[in-house]
Amino acid sequence: MTTRLDSVEGDLADRIRAASPERQRAAVAAAAEFVIGATGVSGDGVADALNALQSGTADADRQRRLDQLAERLDDEAFDLQDAGRDEEYSARFAQARAVSALAYAFDPDAETAALDGIYEARATAPDGQRDGIIAAAAEQLR
């Protein structure tokens, strides 16, 4: 099955599929941590979620809470956009997408978590930081 990551980072997607579930989880954790740091999002359980992900704890309840946070940040971003506050909109929208990448990382299937979470993290990052996210994820697949 072709994924969104295949369309932009085909070699990385292949390496993810060939990796163990533990390496897949480590790769998505690295990408999510990178993009969370790059966007400056914090609070609302983000740090706890990163710690849980690094310790290999994936649970649907945490994923649901992160999805709710991403939705709230999206709503705030669109309110800022409607108010003509474009710079603030861009920053808040990036935070929403970063939280979404973190939420994808909690998918029960490690391969799906890695493919979708790393894609979302890559799509969120400013152009100059995309290579860093890919490198952070790829390092975990060695």
C-alpha cells in the first residue's frame, strides 16, 4: 500500500517497513520530538506523551487526548486567520500539526504510526528543518 510518506520520502518509507516495531516506534518518537520542539508547543500533556512514547507506551486514550488538543489548536489557528493575524495563525497551525504528528505516533500499529507520524512531522516543519526530522527518524532505523 502506498502512503503519503511514500510520495515524498520513498526510501525512508521502505526502511520503516523493513524495521522492527521497536525501531519504527523509535523513529516516529524522534520525528515527533523534533517537530514538537521546532514549533514550541507545550502543555496539555505533550511532555507526558513524549515520555510515554519514548518508553514504548502507546495507548488509545492518550492518542484521543492528543487528537482533541490538535483540534483545539486548529480552531484557534483558524480564529487567528479570520482575525487577519497571519503570523500567529501560521505558528498555531504548525503547533496543531505537530501535535497531530505526536498523536499519529500512538497508533496501535507501529508501522502505521511511523509512516503517518513521520509524514505529518515532515509536512509540519519549515523547509529548513525537514532534513533534520528525516535524519532524526532515519537514525533510529539503523
